[in-house]
Amino acid sequence: MRSEEILPLITEAIVEVLPELDGHPFTESDSLEALGADSMDRAEIVMVVLERLDLEIPLVDTHGPRNLGELAELLGEKTSARAR
């Protein structure tokens, strides 16, 4: 999957976990921390996205990205690697 396809899954998960962000104009440069997600929220958001992608990777593998675009790109790479 391409990162452009994954970004909407991430934003849907964010709104699911943090409903107060419904209607927020998300951008690739937004960070989960800046959006008000604490560490538990961030873990839950990533787990929701991983489940929707049917992707099983350790959560620690998702700690590098600094913003939503980087997270989408990382998850895109992981889904592509799985497809090989």
C-alpha cells in the first residue's frame, strides 16, 4: 500500500481515539504528540491502523516517525515488504 492510501487510515484512527479532533484539517507534517496524543493514545492509534492493515509488527518499529507522513510511509514500506 502507498502512504497516500494509509494516511486516511491514520487520521480515522486518530479521530476514533481522540474524538475531539473530529473535523481537524490533518496534514502529513502533524505529529501525534502535537495533536495532543499521549503515549497510550499514540500506541492505540498505531494498533488500530496495524489491525486495519492486517499488519503484525512490533510497536517499537513504529517509534521512529516524527509525523503522520513519516508514519504512513513507514507502514507503506512494511505492507510492501509483507507482500513480497
